[in-house]
Amino acid sequence: MTKLKIVLSAVTLLAMAGSSVAQDDLDKRIAHARSAAPASISADATVMVDGKVVAKGTNGWTCMPDTMPGDGAAMCNDGIWMKMMMAMGNKGDFVADGVGISYMLQGDIGAGVSNSDPFNPNPKAAADYVETGPHLMIVVPKELLKGITDDPSGGGPYVMWGDTPYAHIMVPVADVK
């Protein structure tokens, strides 16, 4: 075998190994994204990884392995919640015109946020920093939030980001382990 053939064979093997590793990583990220919601929802959901659709769904839900790049806080969102996420991504206005649901059944431990400011540049240093175990989030027209506490330490539902267009109800569904 000539040196050129040996080099080309080695390059081909490395490329194949690299694509296998990349596919394994993508498969893990897809599985992690789908773990955010019950299988009855996530199995037929669209999956987005790093802003790209990697699995086309059929039920109107979208699952992602991260809420922010690399945070590992998987979520699955319905259409209204995705509209809110798009508005947040652009720091734009959002008005809930119905009920929107997002599942985060893996929680956001290690990837928490300021309970009052979605754009806090250092949320872990915020006085109202919060991490929540498995939970779901519900966005509703703002007038429906009246009377719900914004205190996450009470053990039940609470309002997050209440004074912003992105106000929603956090509903813990299991204790943090």
C-alpha cells in the first residue's frame, strides 16, 4: 500500500469515527431534550439542538436539550411558549393570548435564574436566584397571575419574572433529590 493510500485510509477512518462520535452526541442531546416532558408529548415533538431542527415532530411541541446554550436544562414547549421564547430571545414584547405550557421534568438545577429578571447578567449572584427541580411552567394572560405568590420557597406554584412581559407560573412537580 502506498503512503498516500495509508494516509487516505487513516483520514477516512478518523472522519468516520468523528461522525460516529458526533452522531452519538446528537442522539444523547435528542434523548435529553425529549426527557423534559412525558413521552406522550415528547415522542412526537420537534427537537431543536443549537437552534436547528434535528427531528421534525407532528404534535406542535418543541423540545430542546438546553434553555440557554450548554446549560443542560432541557425543556419541551407548546406553540404559545415558543412564541414567548422567541420574544425573550429578541428582548421583545410578548402578550399571552392563551395558556402556554412548558415542561422541564429534569429541572434546572445548576442552571437557575433570577426570579425577577430574565436578563440578569449574573443570575447566580442575584438575591432572588432560584433553581427548581422537576417542574412545568404555565404562561397565561397577565391578569390571571393576580393572587399567586412570587416566593419560590413556599413549596408550591409561584410567579417568575412577574414584572416582565415573560411572567409565568412555575409549578414544582417533584422534590429536588
